Amino acid sequence: MKDIYKTKSPFEGEKVRLRTIEKSDLDDIMKYWNTYESRIGLGTIIPMSTMMEEEFIQSAHERAKSGRGHIFAIETLETKEFLGTCGIEEIMQINKSAVIGIIIHNPENHNKGYGTDAMICLLKVGFLVLNFHRLELLVMDYNKKAIHVYEKIGFKEIGLKREAHFLQGKYHDVYIMDILAKEFEALH
Ligand SMILES: CC(C)(COP(=O)(O)OP(=O)(O)OC[C@H]1O[C@@H](n2cnc3c(N)ncnc32)[C@H](O)[C@@H]1OP(=O)(O)O)[C@@H](O)C(=O)NCCC(=O)NCCS
């Protein structure tokens, strides 16, 4: 039998660590939270106030306590620099299914492998710690980078919400992608 003390924490990847999100992260979050480039991937460019974000952190804390959701901060392994957030929400207990999401805040930190590494950690936590059977995400059709990252990790495109998202005067399609625990286990 594998010695569990010799296994690596699923919260740690090659480059990043997932940890709890704290009120002290607020300033780091607000630094890039409302920049066009980083928010466009999330689909809403309506600015969020510090107060709204503070309430979100508080509600994330409540949801984590009751097992209704898990939001994590992403930091670099080496220097503990705050990189962004990721999370598991819309938990369906009976189906062992949930919706996940990720953002690396500072565009200068994009394309350095952090997003891929953090998403793999999130899936490890989802499957190996929280015992989910299936994890799903939504991604806008224009977010080619995110789609590339998700496909590389092993997500499959399972559906398309046609013209479901309105941004910059135009309707965009939204892809539904998912990955099963057994598929992730076979790949990682
Ligand atoms: C999407 C996101 C999480 C990816 O994280 P990241 O750290 O930038 O991604 P990585 O560095 O791990 O990987 C980027 C990959 O995309 C590729 N890529 C970059 N731009 C691309 C583009 N326009 N089209 C396709 N692939 C692209 C890179 O070459 C790299 O691929 P490789 O590893 O095979 O070489 C991050 O960019 C982000 O937070 N964006 C803003 C918010 C967002 O869109 N969140 C997702 C919502 S669904």
C-alpha cells in the first residue's frame, strides 16, 4: 500500500499552491480585479467595488464552512505571491457534481503555466479530497486561451449554449466543458 506520508499534498502543484482566501487578500484582489483584460474572460466587465468583493470573501467563508462551496487563493510556491483565485461552486451532493472556475489576476502572470498548474491542483482537490465524480465549467467562445488550457488538461466540450452571453454589443456562444474523476485519474 502507498505510504500516504510520501504523497504530495493535492493543494500544491509544480509552481503554485492553493490556500484559503483571506480578508487580507482584498488589496491584492482589487489591484487587477476590474481590469478589462483579466475580467473579460469571466464574462462581466461591470466593475466590482471593494465592498462587494469583501462581501464575496465573507460569503465564500460561510459557504466553505457549510460545504456549499470552496474558494481558494492561488499563490506561487516559491515566493507566495498572490496570483488569483479558483473555486468549486454549485455543488450537487447527490450527483457528486459541481461547477468550477479560475482566474489569474495580473495579465503579466498569464502564459507562465500558473493557470494550468492551479487548475490541475483544483481538480486534484475536487476529486481526491472532496470526492466529486464530475466537474464542469463554462467558457466563452472567444476565450481561446482558456479553452486550450482546459482541453490540454483533459476537459471535454459537452455542449454549447448558443448566443448565451452578451458582451460588447454582441452575443457570444458559451461552451460547457466537463471532466470525470476516472478521466482525470487516467491522465494525471
Ligand atoms: C485562462 C487562464 C486561467 C489561463 O491561465 P494561464 O496561466 O494564462 O495559462 P497557462 O500559462 O497555464 O497556459 C496558457 C496556454 O494557452 C496558450 N495560449 C495563449 N494564448 C492563446 C490563444 N490566444 N489561443 C490558444 N492558446 C493560447 C499558451 O500557449 C499555453 O499553452 P501551452 O501550455 O500548451 O504552451 C488565465 O489566462 C486567466 O485567468 N485569464 C483571465 C480569466 C479567465 O479567462 N478565466 C477563465 C474563465 S473560463
